[in-house]
Amino acid sequence: MDLAAEELQFLSIPDILKESISIPKQSPKTFYLLTLTLIFPLSFAILAHSLFTHPILSHLQSDPSSSSSSSDYWSKLLIFQFFYLIFLFAFSLLSTAAVVFTVASLYTSKPVSFSPTIAAIPSVFKRLFITFLWVSLTMVVYNILLLAFLLLLIVAVDTQNIFLFMFALIVLFLLFLGVHVYISALWHLSSVISVLEPIYGLAAMKKSYELLKGKIGVGFVLVFGYLAICGLINVIFGSIVVHGGDDDDYGVLTRIMVGGFLVGLLVIVNLVGLLVQSVFYYVCKSYHHQGIDKNALHDHLGGYLGEYVPLKSNIQMEDLDAA
């Protein structure tokens, strides 16, 4: 990141994307290795898991009468989904920790290489995991409330009036989408905070809520755009690669080529997404006039590698002017 702190708050969405894309050029080998070892497996798993679940689901739909056979297939499906979710969340947190740590190291002019970044991940991972648990709890509570509203809607609204019922469903869906994207923005921002500041968990979520004020629109567009692109890639992959061979609509070679292209595209999208959330953190800090003491941040990052022992527990990474 070669922009001055006071310039960050004026970055538009295209500027944020441009700045994020330029970051890997500062240490191409490190980002290449991080992409190959962390982001590629994550992206491949996101798309490829449907290739394994599709035959199981097809069997369950085609032969629901056989209880013993269905039980075996349900067991396989649940076991596969369980390990898939563990892999997904683990590599998601690992990728976040690695990219945020690397971007911050570049920002503080700290030497960057693959080995120190990987060595720092275990300490960062614990903090990110606690933050993730709090975000997950928030999501669970929110989805329970959404389900309650949906049941209330079904009871309160006359289902015979199709227009009114559909209008109410659309309003509820838009509300769900808006809150879901907002919580996702809080999650991404609190993940960066958990790595770069001496707070995590609920405290990081509170800090992200404060930083997001004034930048909600930018955060919403960035997160919604990321989710929309990922969703579109998944839909295309499912229709061509997963389901395209059911009726021989696409040849094997075509499906392999399209699948490989989409996996590569998702790798790029995930990498850019992780870079954007890092840059967006600095934009929010600058917008609220909370400068970042690069020396303190340098020492904080070194603490993950055992390079120093902090003398105070309340390390603040704001400039004296912001205190």
C-alpha cells in the first residue's frame, strides 16, 4: 500500500479495487504461494463439493422408497457435509489470516515472505476463530428471528391474496438480504481488526460496527458484489459442470475446461476479496481520523512471531492526534 493515510478516506470503490489489485505486485512470490496453498484449495472445494453431493442427492430423489438404502446415503451425505464445512471454515480463516497479515506487513514495510506468514497463522487463527464464533452466533439469532417473522407473515397475511402475500415476501427477502450483507460486512471488517488490533471476538465486532459508520454504503456494495459474483460462478458451475452431463448437454472436455476456468476465476475473486477487506479497513480507519502508528503495528505483527514481548496490554494503534 503506497497511499498516504490521509488519502485513504477519499478512495472510491473503483479506487479501492485498483489499490487492492496492485498489492500482490509488491511481493508476487509470497502471494503466489499463499494463493496456491490456501486460496486455491478453498475455491476448489467450494465448487467441487457439489460434484460429490449431486450423485447422492440424485439417488435419494430417484429411490426414496428404499429405507435402508436411503439411510446409508443420508449418512454419507451428512458425513461429507460435516467434513466439508470444517474444511471450508478452516481454510477460509487461514486464508484471511495470511492475506491480512501479509498486507499489514507490506503497509509497515516489514519484510514479507511465505514462511513467516505461515508461522504467524496459528496465533492469528485463534483470534479469528473466536471472532467467527461470535459472528456465527449473531447469524443464528438473526435467522431464528427471520424464521419467526416468516411464520408470523404466513399467519397474519391472507394467503388467498396472492399480490399482498408476494409483496410481503419480497419485502421480507430484501430485509433479509440487507441485514445478511451488513452482518457479512461486519464479519469481514472484524476479521481484519482481530489480526491487526489487540482485540477480537465481541470487542472486534463492536469496533467494526463503529468503523463501518459512514462507510456502510461502500461496504454494502463491496460485500454484495463479492457475494453476487461468487453466487453467479456457483450457478454456472452447477448448470454446466455438475448437471450438464445428466443429459449429455455438454461433452466431458467442455465441462472440464469450463470447470477449470471457473475454479481459476473463483480463486482470483477470493484473493481480491481478501485484499479488498484489508484495504477497506484502512479506509474506514482513515475516514474516522484514526491514524495507524506503523511502528506499533509493526511490533504487534512481530508479536505473532515471538519477536517481542508487549510491555502494555492496552496497545493502541492510533496516532497521538487521534487519542
